[in-house]
Amino acid sequence: MNKLKHFQKYQFWYEAAAIFLYLLINTTINATSVIMEAKRQANSPTFNTWEPFVWEYSSALSILLIFPAIIWLLKKFPLDWSNLRHQLKIYVFASIVFSGTHVLLMVTMRKIIYWLQSMSYQFGDIPFELLYEYRKDLWAFIVIIIMIKSYGFILSRIQGEASLIADGEESVKPQNCDRLLVKKLGKEFIIKVTDIEWLESSGNYVNLHIKGRIYPVRATLSRLIEQISDKGFCRIHRSHGVNLDVIDSITPLGSGDSELKLANGKVLNLSRRYKDGLKVRLV
């Protein structure tokens, strides 16, 4: 579980590193392939050895810069097969914007690098080249979306994603949530909300710590604490909440904050902002 927590804490950097390494390896292979193919053909166009690397790296860097926008697109307009026609219009338009932005960034980088080398970069016949690039970019756009969705699906199955179940209802209500439905590795099982020891905000998720295990639930900490506060939960920090029944001791600190020691030995910070609220709940 420590490895999972470490991954969740630095998840962005792990993901960024993986994408960077993939693009670096892929573009390097493509650039060296261009050079090798040129040497195999007697009448191939001549170019400097560094040029294929500029062509490939500028393309990869442009995609890397656009990548956050694709993630935003998937969050803003999540794939919904029940309205496929509308979704298709949005994503076709997005693919055109993706390709146009990719070409603009890529060509700009190449022109700057060629200018620094006292050379001129020619993009070619613009209508033909734009169509040529869109043909490749459309496939890249589709592959990127498939990779993002597949990664999210696999990650949620490995981590075990949880959702709250209200008494007698399938949907979540603002209060009176007694159980958690946890989905992990294709299985579903129920956990009592009162088994949660403490909560930790982690990006778009809240990590639920239960007997040494971590279950992420897609929610904000404020909203989740509001939903389960009647079960004995209280917020103690901008990033933490706690089950009042598992608090072992409270130690004041010179800064005005305090430390909470839980029954399992875990120590959490109690900030001054939430100290009075905790005292009211403990009385």
C-alpha cells in the first residue's frame, strides 16, 4: 500500500515521465529510420544528419504541449455512446484543431531552428501538406484517446475505485451514507463507512484509508466529509479528514497546530483552522 500511496502522490510526474520517454524513444527510432532509408536508396534527397531529428522531435514536442488539452477535452466532453452523433461532431472538430495546432507549433519550431542554422525550412504546398498531416494526426488523436481511456480503466481496476451508497438507494444522497461499493479487479464488495480510519485529498480523488488499504473515491474532501459527517467524521486539515472514533491522542504544537495520533499509530496534522470544529465534535 505504501507503493500505491507513493504512486498516487507523484502520479502526475510518473505519467509525464512515461509519456516523455515514449515520445523520445519513438521519435528517435523514426529519425534514425529516415537516415537509414536514405542511405539504402541511391537517389534519395540529401539532408544533414541532424535534420530528421529536428523533424521528429519538433512533432513530438508539439504533441506533448497539446496533450493537456486532450485530457481537458475528455473531462469536459466525456465519451457518451448514447449520444454518438453529437459526440462525433465534437471530436471530429477537436481532431481538426489538434492537427492545426500540431502543424503550427511544429513548423514554427522547425523554422526557428533552421533560421539559427542560417537555413530556410519549407513546409511545401500548404493545402496538400495540411491534408497529409491531418491524415496522420487523426490517427494519432484516436490512439491518444484510446491510450488515455485504457490507462484510466486499468488504473481504476488496480487501485479499486469506491463510491458511496445511500441507505435503500442506488444513488448518492447528501447525508445518511452507510456503505461503500468498492470495484476492484472486476469484483464488487461492500465496506462500511464507519470502517474508514482517515481520508486524504489527492487531486480529483479522496483516498479512503481502511485497515492498511487505500480506496480512491472520485469526490472532493469537503463534499465527502459533508456526506458522512453524521457517521463521526470531521475535517482536520485542508487535505485530511478523520474518523473521530479512531483518535487516540491530541498533542498541541508550538505553531498553534496539533498532532492527532490514531489508534493504528498514524499521526496526522490538525490545523488551527479546524481545531475548534474538532473540539465541538469531541464534546
